[in-house]
Amino acid sequence: MITRKSCRYTVEYGGSFAGEEMTAQGVILDLSSEGCRARTALTFTKGEYLRVLIDVPRYEKPLHVPLAVIRWANGNDFGVEFIQMEPGDQHRLRELIRVTAAATALSSHKTLETERHGTP
């Protein structure tokens, strides 16, 4: 069992992935302050280094990860560890994770209340 340094949250953001030999558009499926799980039409290889752009709709410009590495790959899905980010992008990512965590907790609470009382 893999133990993670930080929680990952289910998201659905557009992503752009640029490796040494190819570039692909895809979707970010899980996100944490340390990395993400993504899916593209192309397949990447474990150990490959990438530049990642994450298009968060509420942000004017995408989050930029100039250096990331693929830690695992399974077909078109792969896990990425963020290695290098500028301080401004790190701050925006931490804020995004904080807001996503709060929304996830609120959604879970509402689901529990609905199950408990049978009302939306």
C-alpha cells in the first residue's frame, strides 16, 4: 500500500503535458500539493520528465509546473510528482487544495445529513 505525503482530491481540470519528445492535452483527475493523476490520449513512461500546465477555470492563467516526473503509468493514466514550481504557483496550488478540501468536506457533510434525515 502506498502512503502519500498529502491528500489527493478528485478534480476535473484541463491539463497540458510537454515531455522531451511529445506534447499532449488531457485531464487532471486527482490533485494534491505534491502531484496529480492525469489522463491523456497518448501514453507516457514512468520516469519521464514533463512540464505541466493545469487549467483551473477560476484562475486567469494556468498553474505552471516547469518540472515534474511521472511516477507511475497505466495505459493512458499516469501519476505525476511535482518537482519544481515558482513560489506564486505553489501558493495558488496550496490555496486551490485548501478550497477543494473545504468543498469536499462540506459535500460529505451534506451527503451524511441527507442519508441520516432523508432530505436534501
